[in-house]
Amino acid sequence: MATAAKADTAKKTDSKKTAPRRTRRTNRRDPLAISLLKKDHREVDAMFDEYEQLEKDAEKLALFNKIALALKVHTQIEEEIFYPEERGEVEDDLMDEAYVEHDSAKKLIAEIEAMKPSDQFYDAKVKVLGEYIKHHVKEEEEPGGMFSQAKKGDEDLDEMGERMAARKKELMAELAPAQAN
């Protein structure tokens, strides 16, 4: 009898080992609008990480200009397309906070753009901006956050993503030359 119980336990253990492992969803399954925004998030995060390693002012300035451009374009496509079209699909509190967080980030970007890398607090402001953006990204991407709520809605997020990609291309061309500090 004890041998039969051990055999049953062994079978249960073996079946758990051979059962397919559940993995976290990847961007490949996300609709285009969400995957584009997440891709932007990853790119900016990597730039902030790279900034932390720089020592020369010219390199810091050049990389911050890229960060600022990416954030300006990203926030604009979210505010022009994603947020307005997801209003009603996403909780109002989350949407309102996102707009306020964007506004605060834009103000901090403008402060940094008015400075030189050699100025006191330049690096600290860039670091705080990076932390602020990471917080904002976490709120958008976390389970139950803006992106998961949007995916449950009725909007065609693939079609929206196509419009967002086109608008991003326009904005990059329009804003890139203006980035010279």
C-alpha cells in the first residue's frame, strides 16, 4: 500500500515537471499600439542607463538631447492619439495621473535643456527624470495598469498603432533639428 502511494506521488511530481511551463506574455502578443509604446519605454530606459556611465559633458549633452527628443515624441503621440482614444476604456484616475506625470516630465526636461552638463544639479535632474519616467512606465505596464485596461477595451489597437507609428515618424523629423543645444 505504501509503495502504491509513493508511485502515485512520483507520477504527480513527474507530471508537474513535464507540464508546459506558463510564461509571462511577451510584446509579440501585444497589439501594435502597446508594443510601440513598450518599445519606446525600453529604449529610453536603456538611454538613462547609458547616461549613468558617461563622464564627458559633450557625451552627456548629446545623449540627453536624444532622451529629450524620445520623451517629447512619445508623450505627444500618447497625448494626441492613445490617451484620448482610451479615455473611457481606462480608469479616469489613471488617465488623469498620466497627463499630470507627462506635464511634470516636460517641465523637468525644459529645466535640463536650459542648463549645461557642467551646471550644478544637471546630472541629478537627469537622474530624477529617469526615476520619474521609470515610475510612469511601471504604472502604465503593470497588471491592471493602463495598457492592460486598454487591451480589454473595444479600440482597434493595431490600427491605432499604425497611426501612432506614422505620427512618431512625422514628429521625429519635425523635432529632431530643434534639439541642438
